[in-house]
Amino acid sequence: MKAIQVDGEDLVWADFAPSDCTAGAVKIRVHATAINRADLLQRAGGYPPPPGASPIMGLECAGEVVEIGEGVQRCKVGDHVCALLAGGGYAEEVIVPAGQVLPVPNGLSMVEAAAIPEVFATAYLNLYMEGALQAAEKVIVHAGASGVGTAAIQLLAQSNNPVFVTVGSAAKLQNCIELGAAAGSVRHEGSFADAARQWADDAGVDVILDPVGGQYLMDNLNLLGLGGRLVLIGLMGGAVTEINLALLMGKRARVVGSTLRARPISEKAAVMDQLAKNVWPGIESGAIKPIIEAEFPIQQVAEAHALMASNNTVGKIVLTV
């Protein structure tokens, strides 16, 4: 098969030895995959795949099942599916544990389906499972126009949780409000804290979904209400900072560090089961939709990576195979 491989500064579509489909696994002929910021980090050598995972980039895909391993009952050959991957999406074929595979939602194309697994799994896991979000609780989502951000806003709209977003431009803020955000702040116009505090009022917010990290930590903690939860899913603003432990204790707040890629297969399968139960119906009804900024043939992956690195996107960038 062919796959995208890193050759110095270049990304090359070249032959790569395929893997065997083992017990409990599914082989998918990839029709489309999507870019995540983790791919850019892996390309730069800063985010190696977990042990045993494919060295090929790509954390999600949509395609057709071409082989199933022993014991697999979740799908059959010929099914159109999308999948959450630990790696391997930038290729003609990928092997994935069956628990990380779901049927393409009714009414969606392969391109649309490829834009779902990673960001909706990340948003759902960290808002509702790690963040223990309850009805009517207030949420802040940083990087609201990102793939995870646009997924989170739509999920929160469905669960009736008011959400404040931080974004990089007024146009992105408008996009987020159209998706269901109640209010937001443009980060280039100063600190988000004052606007978020005014929106949240004295009670503060209940859950903050944060891919920024160190740079935002103190503002995040100040904005949390009693029993609030800060869920850290990225470190774009730095990995090291100071923390006011008295503030954390006084608010009985929790800071949760969370990743998805390196979790055990059983935990990823549990997240995918929750998506099938609680998110797929909204996608199939049209209430929730994948947000796609651009689509590139996979041979133009370098251009697609450059677009993501520019931070001038809303939602996902999809690669067609």
C-alpha cells in the first residue's frame, strides 16, 4: 500500500509495508482522513506514536471495511465506517481495533465522516466523562473555532449548557456563535478573563475545556466556581507555570489532565460507544454536523499542514485518498 511518510522536511506518498489484520481488529480501505494538530507535532518529532501504534500520521479515517479479524462482530466486510486511530490514517489502508470503529452516520459522505471521530471523541470524553458536566452548567471552551472547539460547541448546544469561547478573530467568534456559543472573546484583543467573568457572573463557570495550558491557568482557576473542573487537553500556551493551591482548595476545584491517543483500547471503545448512543442520532438528524474548512487530495498534505499551521481555519481539514 501507499502512505504518507516523513522524509526530512518533505512529506512523501510512497510504498509502505501493510500490516496483517489480527484478532479483534478491522482493516479499512481509507477513503478520507483528517488533520489534527497532533499530526504537525508528530511530523516535527515532538509527539511519537504510542507503543505498538502505526508510525504513520493520521488519528481518524472513514472508509470501507475490507477484512475483519477473528471475533469481530461490530462490523462486516463492505460496511462504510469511520474510526478513531492511534495512527495510520494517512494511508490507503489501516488496521484498527474493532471497538474504535463506528458506522458512517446516515446521510454523511466519507469526507464528512472522516472529520468526526477524533474531535467528537475528544470533546465528548473531556466534557461529559472527565468533566462530569451536568445539565445547565456553564462552560468555557478555549480555541472554540478548532476542530475540537466546533464539536464541543455543538454538543453543548444539544445538552443545554451555555458556552463562552475564546477565538483568534471576530470572524471566528461569529462562526462559533452561529454554531451555538452564547458569547466569546477574541484573544488578540486582550485577556479573555474580564469578558468571561462578566458572562459567568459571580457564580463562575463549572467546566473549562483548555488546549492552551500554562498561559491560561491562573485566569482559568479564577473563573471556576465552587466545585469547578478544568480539563487540560493541550499545551499550546506552555507546559510549566505557577499555581495558587489555596485558590484551588478554596474552590474545591479539580484540574484534570487528559489525553486520548495513548488510552487503552477499552477506554477508547467506551468513548466510541457513548458517541454512537448520544451523538450519532444528532448527526443523523442534522442537529450536529462536521465543520470542514478545506479538502485536499492526500498527495497535497504539505499544503494542508501549512493551512492548519496558519491558524486561519474553522473546524477540520480533510484529506481524500
